[in-house]
Amino acid sequence: MRDRFERKRKEDRPVVAICYDFDRTLSPDDMQAQGFIQKVGCDVGEFWKESNRLARENGMDSNLAWMYLMVTKAAGRTPMTRGSLREYGSRVRLFPGVKDWFRRMREFGEDHSVIVEHYIISSGLREMIEGTPVAGEFEKIYASSFYFDEDGTARWPAQAINYTGKTQFLFRISKGVLDVNDPGVNDSFTPDKIRVPFRNIIYIGDSDTDIPCMKLVSSYGGHSIGVWDPKTQDRSKVWRMMTERRIRYFAPADYSEGSDLDSLVKDIIIRTAMNETLEERHIRDLAEAEESVQQ
């Protein structure tokens, strides 16, 4: 059964995996609030209040609550198919520099003998993210999603990813076990078989929903970055996350070349290249020493 899953193997060069939340990390607003909520005749603020109330009063996962409301509010008003959700996604605004950021980081990595890969780990909607102009930049998009019936209409949640559920995908990325149904993520991997050590993972997010991932990455030697909207200049969340030791760095969500975030991530890539050279030296020297002692 496990053989049918395609897995990524350890490379001959270091791999840096940059993992992103989506809403308010790559885009300045919630994706549902950039066309869909308005289309079903709702006020954005009232939609989220109703969703939160539904979750609270029924002991319901908050993601399942807004997914339920999307289905019920769309009924009789607007088609809710994979295609229509991707169309809404195509209208989602992105922060400055996002469109060419992923290519630039890959090229910078190549210049330093590092493979740079990009992943989405979001509680938002995969079908909408797939409609954005940057969807093809990611090795994998981990996000909430719908089951679509034979007519192509959204009927039921296929995945509902909450803030604690996000952490499993970091282990999948680390081990190269990317398929969400592959149980091999629970297998034990020796350090030399780990494809992306946590020290080579960068997690970029903006809020409390990212804290479990941020804390996990930081705890294992990786790099967690908090971002804020450069237009509003509201840094209160990243200041709190920094003082609580949830993140290691923060920067405006400006992905343009030469920005603070651009320089920070490039510094991490350079550091990774040097760290992995030293790590390889350590492993080689240790193996030589152990062999000599056994003789």
C-alpha cells in the first residue's frame, strides 16, 4: 500500500523549505473576503461573527464552521464549484513582490548550491489558492478543501486544517512524505535519511494560528518569521510573538527584491549552505573516528 505514494528523497545538496501561511502572509486579507462573501450577499464582518458564533455554540471546529457557511450561503445564489472557487482565487490581492519572489529565491539558492522549495500550510481554502497566479510555485499546497460531487458542486469538507493540525505538514516536508494519506510520516527516519532537517525550514506567518508551527520550527533550530501588513504598520502581533519567543525574526510583508524580508531570507539561505558544509564534515569525521575505534 505504501509503495503507491510518491516520496521525495534526500538530495545531493541542502534543501531549504520555505513554508507560508496564506491569508495576511502572502495576501493582505482573508481570501473569502475578497469577493466570495460579498457575492453571497453577506457583510464580511457579519459573516465571520456568524461563523465564530456557530463554532462556539456547537463545539465546532472554526474551519468547519466557515466552510459550512460557505456552502449554505452559496446555495441558490451562486455556483460553488472548483472552477468558481479558483475564479475567486484569481482576484485575491497579493503583497508587493510576491509574484516573482518564489523564482528569485530559487535562483538565489542555486547560486549558493542550495535547493529552495516553497510550500503552503494554510487554514484557508486550497481551491482558492489554486486560482492565484502563484499557485504553480509550490511543491505542495496544504490547505482546507472541499469534496465535490459528480456535478462538480462543493458538498462536504475534504480537509479542514486548523492551527494545531498544521504542524503535521512540517514533518511531512521534513521527511519527504508529502501525500496527506501516506502513513509513512509516522515512520522513524535516521538523521542521514531526513530530507529537510528542521534547521533548514523557514516558516513565514502572521498570527496566532501560526504559533504552533512557528514554535515547533524554532524549537528544532529552524527559522520562524512573523510578518505584518506594510500599509497598516500594525506590528502588535509580531511584537507579542517575539517577546513570547514564538518567532526568531519579523519583517514587513514586502517580498520585493531588496526588502527587509528579502535580505533576511537570503541570509538564512547563505547560513544554511555554510551550516550544511560543517554538518557533512562532522558526519564524515564521526564515521572515521568510530571506524578507527572499532578496529
